[in-house]
Amino acid sequence: MSPPDAEAGTAQAAAVARTADRALVAAARHSAGRTAAVLGCTLGAAAAALAEPAVLGHTLDLLLRRAPSGPAWTLLCAAVIAAEVLLDAAAARLTGEIDGRSTARLRGLALTGLLRTAPHHAARHAPGETAARLTAHAAEAGKVPAAVAHAAAALVPPLGAVTALFLIDPWTALAFLAGVPFLVLLLRAFARDTHTTIARYQQVQLETAGRLTEALAGARTIAAAGTAERERARVLARLPELSAEGRRMWRVYGGTTARSSTLMPLLLYAVLAVGGVRLSAGAIGVGELLAAVRYAGLAAGIGAVTGGLAAVVRGRSAARRTAALLALPALGHGRARLPEGGPGTLELRGVRVVRGGATVLHDISLVVPGGATVAVVGRSGAGKTLFAAVAGRLTDPDAGRVLLDGVPLPELSAEALRREVGYAFDRPVLIGDTLGEAIAFGSGPDPGPEEVRAAARAAGADPFVRRLPHAYGTRLTDAPMSGGEVQRLGLARAFAHAGRLLVLDDATSSLDTVTAREVERALAREIRPGTRIVVAHRLSSAARADLVVWLEGGRVRATGPHAELWRHEPAYRAVFAAGTEGEEDGERGTDRGAGQHAQRAVEQDPAQTTGQNTEHTTGQTTGHNTGQGAAR
């Protein structure tokens, strides 16, 4: 890694760490009352634990002298012990509630950050990694607020015990303090080593989860290729490293425990020896010796802070993994609204998009008339999908502006943007319990049953939906569907939420040619009129568009009617010749035939073809004069 890259990585890690700490503070505030109660219970239990040796020692002296107040002090001992037990139990119950609430809060914050960012930023993390960050790591981080309260309270007994030792007899206290520097060094080394090993363990865990999710998503491909064993080896390739990091983590913990287990008895024996000498000299009594030994045990319990410290270290490390989702840049929104009745005029001014340090879209400037259907064509890698993402603000350009009916897209409120601008994709994800809910899913008022069925008819989905056992009430999990059927439902969802701009990103790629043309006709006649941006691979889609935007290498090579480009640009014709090679035979023959027909028409009568195209364009533009929106 070069020095600038290393500095950028360090700065990013520091930013994520700050974000993680802010998220933990937010989680603690979310359960502030309960956290305060846990702190109060643990401090009360600690106070009871501190009072117990003194009360027990004094009670023993009273009983040995047969003092009349002995029984009363015995009851006081029982009350102190009962208070400690009850307060510990209350703290344990509240801790479980805090852990759950804090985990839910952190997951909510991380999920909000994930959903507010642009899709290409969210794609930085593999699905498996994202799932691990939102589940296991968020749960571990959610333990931090209560763990901090417990760790803070855990310091009270040792510190109070040392103070009590000084009050009972300074020499016993000094005997104990002689070993404290070794204990401090032990805890410091534990915190450092634990942080390092846990960070490595969680990173390997994330990468393994990502590989597993990839394998599950590609199960059919793996089965068809017969590479199950190879994929199993790939998923489990880092398992030895994960095991090694886990063993290293437990070695650190076990080594610290073993060393503290050796140190603590030595401190107790030192206190007991000095206390015995002082007892024989008459400086302290039997009860005071008992209290001194008990206080030495409490003081030695500073090693118990190790467990709380480990929980905090693990939680903070996990919080940084979860906070990586919070640190994703948000796709902010303004408060502006679109003018009423706007036609959906889309304007790009000097739009430039950079990905991975390379410019993918180069200074694109063009105006799409309201109500027009624009086909975006080009070879693979030309930037069509990124153009479509910028047009409807799934991402922002690195330079330039995009305006809809004169309003810059970043200035629109999220509600206004997604109500009037939407998408249909090549591989839509259906959300909802039933097919009807999946079609109705979107921003704004939910469409009624009739509107859902009308949208499904327009998308060619109604016939196969009606054949299902419960039609539109069929659960998604009970509806086996082909890629084309899923794509039709995605189109239906888009049509059911029609606004003034609709972006079809290869949204008919899985449909046969006849169905695709039926959808195009329905889009022109049955859906709310508006502007359409169509990422086109079929020649027929480009031929039916009012305007073609031809991309090459991230630049607009040419714009104009399909017939004009087909007539004058051999390279334009070559785009479709290359694009049809991978299609199914029936579609390839149909589109190739359409292309040959269009080419012959241009060669025989250019004026007639131009006139036909103009008539087609005018008709579509007239029919689409108010705007079209889409599915969310």
C-alpha cells in the first residue's frame, strides 16, 4: 500500500472508530434509565460486599465477648448478605434488558445507514459480511453499555477494600500494595493483546461469512458445475486461521487468568502473615484479622475486572465492524417539491462519475424532453446502468447536476423523489408476504386491489398470477417463479406507482420478444404517461424509442432518432449486431430480422423512414405529456 493509501486507510479507520463510539453512546442513552439502575444495583452490591467483612468481624468480636448486642449484629450480617444477593440478581436481570435494547438500537442505526447510502457504497460490503455486522457483531457491541457499568462498579470493592485495610492496620495494607504494580502490568497486557486478537478473529469471521453467503446464492451454479467440494474448500479455507485466532484469544485470556490466580493467593498469604504477626503483638483483634483477610480477598478481586474489561474490548471491536455501515456516506435529501403537472423533463449538465479512481461517465450534458421515451444503448461497459442510476438519483454524480422539471434532484425531498421517480430492474427483489403486497410495495399511498391487477395486466403478469392457488394472495414463498415471471412482477410494481419519470434498467431482459412488445404497448397506452429512460439491448426497443442516447466509453457518442443513427452510423449498427449474439434463438432472429428490415427501409426510402419515425415519435410524445413514475 502506498503512503497516501495508507494515510487514507488510517484516517478512515479513525473515522469508523469515532462513529462506533458515538453509536455506543447513542445505544447507552437509549437505555439510560436501565443503565443507571444497573450501575446503582452493582454499586449497592459492591457497598454491601465492602460492609460485609467489617460487620462480620465486629459481630465475631461481640459474640466472642458474649456481648448483649451480638444477636442484633448477627441479623445485620444476614441483612447485608441478603442485600448483596438481591442487588446482584436485579443487576443481572436489567443487564439482559439493556443488552437487548442496545443491540436493537445499534442494528437500527446500522440498517438506517445502510439504506440511506447509495447502492454502490452499500456494495462495498459483501452480503455475508453485512449480515454478520448486523447480527453477531451488533449483539456483541450491544453488551458494552452494561459491561461498562459493571466494570466501573467492579473497581469499587478493590479500592474500598484497600482503604479498609489501611483503616484496620496500615501494615496489612502495605503488604497487599506491594504486589499491585504486577497486577496493573498484567491487566494492561491483557487489554492490549485481547484487542489485537479479537480484531483479527472478527475480520476472518466476516470474510468467511461473506464467502458462505456467496456460495448459498450461487448454489444452483455450483451444483450444475459439479464444484461443490471446491466451493466447500474455498468457504472453509480460512477456518484454520479462524481457529488459530480463537485459540490465541483464549490463550491470552487463560494466561492472564493463570497469572492472576498465582498472584492473588500470594497477596492473600502476605496479608495473612502480616496480620498474624500484628495479632500476636496485640495490635489487632481476631475479628479485625478476619476482616483484613476478607478485605484482602476483595482487593485481590481487581483481577475480576479482567472479565468486564474483556467484554468492553470485544464490544468496542465489534462496534467498529457494525459502525462501518454507519460510516457509509448518506444520500441526503432536501425539502423541495416538483412543480405540479410537470412533464418530466430530465436534464443532465456536465455529469461526471468516478468509480475506483477512474472516470466512468465523462461530462454528459443532454436534455430529455418531458413525456419522451429515451433508449440508452451501447456495448457492455459503456456506462448505461450508471447513466440510469444517475438519472433517477440512485447515486449522485461526482461533478455536474441532474434536474427534473427544473429542480435539482438532491434538493428534492425523499418522498417527492421516490413518488415521482422510480425504477424497474432486470433482477428485481420482491418484498412483501404475498404477490399482491409485492406489487403494491412502494412509496406513497398503496394502490388498491384493482390498481394492482391493472398493473399486473400491463406487465403481462396477471395470467400466471391467476393460475396460482390463491392468485394475488399467494405467499411469495409458495410461488415458484421463473426469472421472467419475477421480472414481470417487478414491472407491475413499477407500473402500480406511476409518477413522471420511469427508468427501466434492462427490465425486460428475461421476457420473450412477444411479451416484451406487449409490455411496451401497455406502457404506452395503459400506464400514466411520463418520461421513460430505457436501458436497451434489443434493437426493437431502440427502434420504438423517441430518442436514442448512444454511449461509448462513458461518453455520449451521439443522440438522435434510431432511424437516423442506423442510416448514418455503421458503428451504431454494430452495437446491436454484437448485442444480439447472446440472445435466445427466437429473439435473435426476430431482432435481427427487424434490424435488416429497418436497414432495407432506410436504404430504399430514407425520407419515408424518417417520416415514419417522426410520426411514431410525435404520437408517443403526445400520449406521454404529463410524466411517469415507477416502482420503488
